[in-house]
Amino acid sequence: EEGDALLVSTPTPTIEPFTLPPTAAASSAPESATAAPAFQEMRPVPVQDVHPKSRLPVTNLVLPSHVYSALLCMIDMGFSNEGDVLAKMLLKKNGDINAVMDLNPQ
């Protein structure tokens, strides 16, 4: 007959509980007094200087450190400091990159 639905029983899936693998602390072997913790096995990665001292000077002007840092940031972004134009603009805007890029006009 129309309208009668056929019900099919499907089995309910079983989910196995999650268990962590055994760790060294849970093993039956006693730890020696000279054994170092596992986190000491990792060695720190040396950080490379972003602006090494061997880098060529980017300007002949004497700039405050924050203006010089802004100049290096803009050069890293791909801007050019040909003729010290960028350095002079940053000095005039007190190192404000947004103002130099005219994103925040004064």
C-alpha cells in the first residue's frame, strides 16, 4: 500500500575508547638518577639575525634608532631608498610608516 514505510534496523556502531600509548614513566623499569628528562633532548635552534652587521648601509643620514628601524622595515617590504628619499620622508614623519605610505594622513 502507498504511504506505508519500510523500517530497516541498522546496527549501532561501537566506538572503542581512546587510550594513550605507554610512556617511559609508566614502564616498570626504574629511572636512573642520571637520566635527563625528555625535554632536554631537544636543542634550541639558533636565531638568525634579520639585519646582520655585514649588511650594506641603507642611508648616509644619521637617523634615530626608531626611524632607522622603520626604514629597514620598509626596505624589507620592497621599497627603495634611492637618493635617501625614503629615509627623509620617514624622518619627517618621525618613523611613522603609515603616514609615509599615506595610509593615515595628518
